[in-house]
Amino acid sequence: MKYQKAYNEATGGKTEPTLIDAGLECGVITSRVEGLSAISVGANVHNLHTPQETIELDSMDRVYDTIRL
């Protein structure tokens, strides 16, 4: 779990894998590249695809800090 290690180092926090109904692109790409593993990561978003959609900016900061490592 390289992402979990990077997240822990970047934020000092802990993360646990969570299954959600998203990340379609990961499934499409990994189905076409034999042996490839992929994860989908992102910020906390609420009311997705509605006029009330919001994003938690601090969660976006955590994602950025993690993937830039």
C-alpha cells in the first residue's frame, strides 16, 4: 500500500481503503493493461453532480501533498 505510506508521511494521519461507486477509469485502464494495479484518490466531495456540489479544500490539500511525493 504505497499510497497509504505516502499519505501517512505527508499528513501525519492515517487512511484506510474505502470502496465507493467511482473510479470507473481505473477499471477501464487496468482491463487493458495486463498486470497493472491502480487506485483512484481524490478530495472529499459532497452533493456530487448537483448545484450544491462542494469540495473540502483541506482534503484537496492532503491529496496534493500526498501525490507530489
